[in-house]
Amino acid sequence: MKVTLFITCLVDLFHPNVGKATVELLERLGCEVEFPEAQTCCGQPAYNSGYVKEAKEAMKHMIRTFEHAQYIVTPSGSCATMFKEYPHIFQHDQEWEAKAKKVAEKTYELTQFLVDVLKVENVGAKLKGRATYHTSCHMTRLLGVKDAPSRLLKHVEGLEVVPLPNAHNCCGFGGTFSVKMGPISEQTVDEKVRYIEETNADYLIGADCGCLMNIGGRLERTGKRIRVMHIAEVLNSR
Amino acid sequence: MAMKIGADSFHQRVEAGLHNSFMRGAVAGAQERLRTRRLDAAEELGNWEEWRALGEQIRQHTLLHLDYYLMQLSENVAKRGGHVFFAQTAEEANQYIREVVIKKNAKKIVKSKSMVTEEIHLNAMLEAAGCEVIETDLGEYILQIDDHDPPSHIVAPALHKNKEQIRDVFRKKLAYDKTEKPEELAAHARKMLRNEYLTADVGITGCNFAIAESGSITLVTNEGNADLVTALPKTQITVMGMERIVPTFEEMEVLVSLLTRSAVGQKLTSYITVLTGPRDEGDVDGPEEFHLVIVDNGRSSILGTEFQPVLQCIRCAACVNVCPVYRHIGGHSYGSIYSEPIGAVLSPLLGGYDDYKELPYASTLCAACTEACPVKIPLHELLLKHRQIIVEREGKAPISEKLAMKAFGLGAASSLLYKLGSKVAPNALQPFTTDERIVKGIGPLKAWTEIREFPAPAKERFRDWFREHRKERERDGNDL
């Protein structure tokens, strides 16, 4: 099966290991992975800040880059959600709306692709320790991917996954919110960190690099020894 | 604008909120209780998503035909001997009510809870006209006797106060000598209020839903105070936002069920009262005179715009009860009687961007509000629309942000610029980097690194690795 990777700008520039893990995992499961070099960013930073004109330029570029793919897979619930929003954003532009629809229809978040398309739950991963999982807001509420991560993590040999109290609450990232509303973001992420600590987990796992950068950055700043892992890295652990 | 509270800037208010540890504890606790209760009440009803869809449909239909239903309502109120006044502005509403009160020579007025009367600052006007105004909802009563502390939540206005604080207010203002036990506090308030109902000249209420087909108003409470406000004084004035209307009793029943379940997790509240016009011949109680004041105050200019869905709101506060930002800063931080998230959408529309331009940004766009809303208002999308207007039409965005976003637009729309920029980034940020971490950033990174570490851009981007990886795979493939 041919899979076109939308790696996201955060993974490309800051967390290449997440990208490597995604590729290795998909290849091990028999996918042929291609990576269009023209890809940049889905446009979310500009769109969510109100710069719709600038965001649309980025979006058109991404639509052109991905419109001929068979399956578009991305290791981010939030960026997948953005692709899914494209038709709505171009709703008054017939030509681009049609193209956007084609892209949106074949876009999958990584765990969603594994469970719904490849129909695998046990990817043969092994990781020893105790983990808790952060459900990111866009992925669960807007993309509607709620169970796939836990179904996959359940089969990771040696891994005990414990529930995170008040998991439904946002981590306080919110893109530019994290810098525009710094003091509020700080309190929000601190509360998240407290709940993570309560679980006594060795690992915090998530499926969105934005949230993980926020929570991970705060864990590091406050000297907590909890390792932050993207779910692709966990599923690629052997 | 009238709904504004306090003169401090948004950031000053947030600062105060974040330092109010009691308030934050109370809000977090209330959010958790109310969220669980709401989910249980929805579960118990079953098919919640279908009920939400029906709620949305009812509200959208009513808004689409608002002129028709308002006319029908007004005719039916008149038929039953009531008076209807359409107030375009807060001033017009206040002026009309003032005239009624003066004509009745009213000295004492009892009120049940109403957000729209908060919005138009009715109490201040009535007091200036020489009337004594008594709020009878327990939460509102507490705030009123505490030197008019503004409400911090649209359903539980005194959410920010604990029982010890309330006891102290009672001791100071009401010569109260008992403990902080809620039962004792409530009993005292009830005793104080009982006489007020009996001696009031006018009763003023809000309106949860007006019913067009019968000219009735619906009041939803747990304390029964609205029933006394409407049963005892000789004159009743009901004030409603112009969108708070349903076509028939059938739709009212659906919306009341959505309201009580979403607001407080109850199947029904203790009192749901439907009143039609003044007292009829032979009735034992009820007002001799009934006035319905229908307030526009900026609502009609929302109709027909992309913000119209905000008028679907039934004021249940389910969105407030799940908001992670409200959780930490509390209701007073918003500077409006309507707090996040519904208030962050509504306040700039009713009160203008000058006073409320920060509110649409005080959201992580986590969409918990949109998910909780029983009438499916796309709240987080409306916040985004505000941001777009602030940037594009109002021109209120900071210049540095505009430049950054311009650069983003160029960079993200061109693979060449993106590739170049991302290649030089690690070198450009080298001076700020220790152990692959940026601990103290400059520019937009500064605000981030004040709170958290930031990863330095990777020396080898994913795309560089992938190129090598593919070459390797091809080599391996050729070897086979």
C-alpha cells in the first residue's frame, strides 16, 4: 500500500525522530512510504491567529502537493484536523473546495490509519515501564479519533498504561495562545503536569507534537524525570 | 457598554484571577462536579446527539423566522391583557421600565435572576430613580449585599465565593450571628427575603423562553424565588433578550430539558413556571399588570451575519463549565457579565472590539465548549472569526505579529523558501542553544521560554534523513 507522508513542520524541523519512527513503523507494516519534498506547513499557525489570507496560501500549496496521493498519513491529530477543515475553509471557492475535499477525504492521523485502514492493533512493539496518555483536543474532539491510540498501546509488550486524571482538559498549548496568554498557559500546563505526576508514569505519550512540546518543555523546566514520547516512537520500540 | 464590569485592563484582571487561589479551587471543583452531572443527565436521557441536533434545529428555525414569532408573541401577550415594549437599546429598555415604576409609584422592587437586566444595568437605573431593588436569587442576593460584587458565572453568579466568605458578608451586612453552614445561611436569606416579597410594589424577572403561540413566559429556577416575584407584587415586568423565544410549548419542553441537564445536570429543576399575562378574573394570585420588555441591544445586528449561531444560546453555561481558561482565571477576568467561551464570542459583538479585543484570544481553541453546547453553537469557530476580523478589518493586531505571519504565508506557500529557512534555522539559533534546548529565547520565543524549554531545531531535518533513507532502501532493493 502506498502511503504519502505529511510529516508536519514541527516533526520535520524539531522532532525528526518522530518522523523516522513513523516511516519505519509504516514500512514494517508493509507500506511503501513516499515523502513529497514540496510540503511545508498546513497553515494552522496563521489560520488560528486570524491570518486567513496568509493561511490560504499555505493551504493551496499543500493541496497542490498532496492532491494526487492515495492515502495521506500524518503523525499529528491537530494537523490532520486542519487538512479535514480545508473544504470548509474554501467553501466559497468552488475550484479549491473540490480539490480540498479530495485531500481531506484521504487524510488519516497515524493511529487512525493503523487501526481503521491497515486494521492492525498489535504492531509488535515492546517498551518496558509505566505510561500515561495525553488525549489531545483536536484529535479527540474535532477529528473524532478517541480509541485508536489506546487500542494500539494495549498491545505494546511490557507497557502498563494508566489513566490520566482529568484527561479531557486541554494542556494549555493552543498554538499562539501559549505565548500570547503565557501566564494562563503556564497555570494550565502546570495542572496537567500535576496530574501526570500523580500517575507515577515513566512515560508521557501523546499523538501531537504541539502538546508534547508544551508539556515536555514544562516537565523539563521544572526538573521532572518523566520521558515524553510520541506514540509513533512507542509503537516503533522493539 | 453596559455589560462591562470594572475599569482594569484584561491583563490586570487575569493577573488578579490567577492569584485568587480560593476562586480557582472553587471553579475547578464546580467544573468537575457540573461536567460529571451534565454527562450523567445526558446519558440518562439517551440519544444525546439527536437531542442536540433537535435543539439546534429549533433554535435555527426560530432565528430564521424571528420577526414572525416576535410578532405572534406580542399579539398574544396583548390579547391576554399584557403590555409589550420593543427596546432597541439598553437606554430605551431602562427608560420604559423607569416610566412604569414611576407611574406605579413603586418604592420596592423584587427581582429574580436575569442576565439581560445585568447587561442593561437595570438595577443602577432603578436605584438612581429612588427605588430599593432586591435580588431574590440566592447567588445574586449575596453579590448584591456584598456591595454589588458582579456575577462571575451566568448560572451560578456567586461561584467565586466560599461559604466562609458568604458568612462574613452576612455578618457584616445583615447582622447574622450563625455559622457558615449552607443550610443556616440559606435559611437566613429566606427569612430576610420573605418580607421583601410581601411588601414589594413591582416584581421584575428575566425570561428563559417566551412562547409565541400563547404569549407566555417560562421561568426556570431551583429556589422558587421567581414564583414569589411573579405571584405577590401587583405589577410584573419581564425583560427578555429578543432571541429568547420558541414557537410552541413543544419546543419549549425540548429546550428546557436541554437547559436543565446542561446547566446543572438535572432532569428538571425544582420549579419550571409558565406564566401568561396578568391575573385573570378569579385567579388567587399573580400581577394585576404585566409588561414584557423585549431587548435588542445589538442582537438584531448579529442576525444574518456569520455570528448568527451565537443567538442560538440558551444560557446554560455548559461551555463555561468545561473551559480550561475560565477554570484558571474565573469570570471576573473577562470584564463582561458574559464570560468565556460564550461571552468571548458575544461580548465583542454586543460591546465592541475596543473593550473586548483580547477575549477571542483567551482560548486554546480546544473545542471543549463546542462539544458541550446543547444547541451546537460552533463556539471555537466563532472565536476564530473574531480573530480574523480583528486582524483583517479592525487592524488591531500587533505589527510584529503581522510581519511574522506575512513571512509565514510566504514561507509556507513556497517549498523553496521553507527549505532555505529551515536549513539555516539551527545556525541562526545556535547562540541561544544549550544541549539542544533553548532555555532563554528572544522575540516570539521569549514568552515561550519564560515558562518552558524549547527544543532547538534539529541539525538534521526529517527531510534530510528521509532522502538518505530512501537511497539506502533503493540500494538494498537493487541488491536483492
